[in-house]
Amino acid sequence: MINLSPETEALAKRLADAQHVSVEEAVRLAIEDKARLTGVALSLASTHQRMSVEDMLAFGAEIASMPVLDPRSPQEIMDDLNAL
């Protein structure tokens, strides 16, 4: 167990409450975020992969830039699938 100052513990509890997670989860997420920002590699086996908002926006932009392979509307595609 890590011994924390009362101020650090209180801050961790406030952060956990704000995120609706346990104190341990809040601390882990905060450390992961800081590690990611500082370029410290995280082991894939030891962490749950979480995408930041920036990662999600970049992923969305990548998907949006892909060519349209089927110009039909979603309804037309579903109608064709239902006809099978």
C-alpha cells in the first residue's frame, strides 16, 4: 500500500467522486493519463485500453476520409439485405 498525505488522499477521493469510480480507479486513470502525456509506454497486458477524446476524433476523421464503397443509402442496403 502506498502512504499518501491527507491532502493527496482527499484530492483522490474528490476526483473519484467526480468520475463516479473507486479511488483506486481514479488514481490509476490519472497515472495512465500522465504516463501517456509524458511518453511513458504502458504495457497492453496491464492496462485497459482507453481512447482519449483526441484519439476518438482522429479515428473518426480517418474513417470519414475513407472512400465510399457503396453509394446506396442505408435504407437501400437494408432493403436489399431483407430481400435475400
